[in-house]
Amino acid sequence: MNDDAIKIAPTARIYPNTRLGAGTVVGDWVIIGEPPKGCAEGELETVIGDNSVIRSHTVIYAGNTIGDNFQTGHGALVREKNTIGNNVSIGSHTVIEHHLDIANGVRIHSAAFLPEYTVLEEDAWIGPHVVFTNVLHPMCHGVAKCIKGPHICRGAKIGAASVILPHVVVGAMTVVGSGSVVVDNLPQRVVAAGNPAKIIRSIDEIKCPWDYVEHPYPGPDDPRTNLR
């Protein structure tokens, strides 16, 4: 068996019409290609790119298109019809609902909940136990017309145990402090915290308390920032 071989644990279940990339490792009790309600086995194609690691007890529904170097923790759930880029990781026991757009380099930590119609741009970072919401008025008779999750822009970071309300846009490189509740849009390159979250400073004012680096995040003119 060479390095390009696909390794699938004997307890895993891979449904028809699933395509796994070279070098992918599938752990024990993983399910890939689970058909969503109303679809037959194999009706929707499921694609996972090269060199991915799907850890034990993860369930990935059919109809997902996932890039290279994808990783899950243990017990992650990824529902159907998501588009997920390269170099994305999803932590243990995190739930990804359907119809999300997750770009390259996104990292989602453990026990997070991301509902349908959420957008995560490149290099967004989602801390553990973060909850996104996508409905302003649950059980409203017109709810199907306005379901929309948050839009997290490039490089933004959402601190642990924060809650982001529906339709909210978090600007590029913005940092949301742990335990915050974000009810309104936030511009790029700020730090916001609290319930409801308020802007408290620019990210350019953040200092490393141990002086390991001058600034934790690159400035707006640094090519590493790469803002849209």
C-alpha cells in the first residue's frame, strides 16, 4: 500500500456515489454519503479531496463537495449539499447543517453549531462552543423566506462560546471576544465583545502581553492580510 492509498476502517460505511481523494484516511464507525430525507442511496454525489482525515464516528451526508486536506475531529456531523474548500478542519462534535459555503483555510473548533445558509470566507476561525443562528423569529409561518445564517468574512475570528445572530456580517480580520452575542454587523479590523457586542478597539491596538510579537495580526497594508 503506497502513500496515495485510501485507508478505510472496516467499521466505516461508505455509500454509493462517494469519491474519496488519494491518501484519505477514514476512521472507525464513520458514515460518508448518508442520503438526506427524500433522496435515494447514491442519488447525490459526495466528493472528499486528497489527503483528508475523517476521524471516528463522523457522519458526512451525501451531496457535499469537499476539498483537499480536509480534517474532522471525532463525532463531527456534516449535513448535505455544502461546499467546503481546501485545508478546512471541523472539530469534534461540531454540527454543520446543510447549504453552507465554507472557503479555504477555515478552522472550526469543537462543539460548534453552524446552521444552513451560513458563509465562512477564507481563513475564518470559529472557536469552541460557538453558536450561529439563522432565523429571526422561530416558528413564524413565513420563516422559509428569510432563513439566512451569519457571513463571516476573510480572517475573522469568533471567540469561544459566542453567539452570532442571523444575517449578521462580521468584517474581515475582526475579532469577536469570547462569550459575546453579536446582534449587528461589525466592520473589518475591530475587536468587539459583550452582550450585545460592542466595538472596543481596532485590532491594530492589540499588543502581545509577553512581547513575543509586536502585533498578533498583520496590518492593513501587509500582504498577508489579503483583504477583499
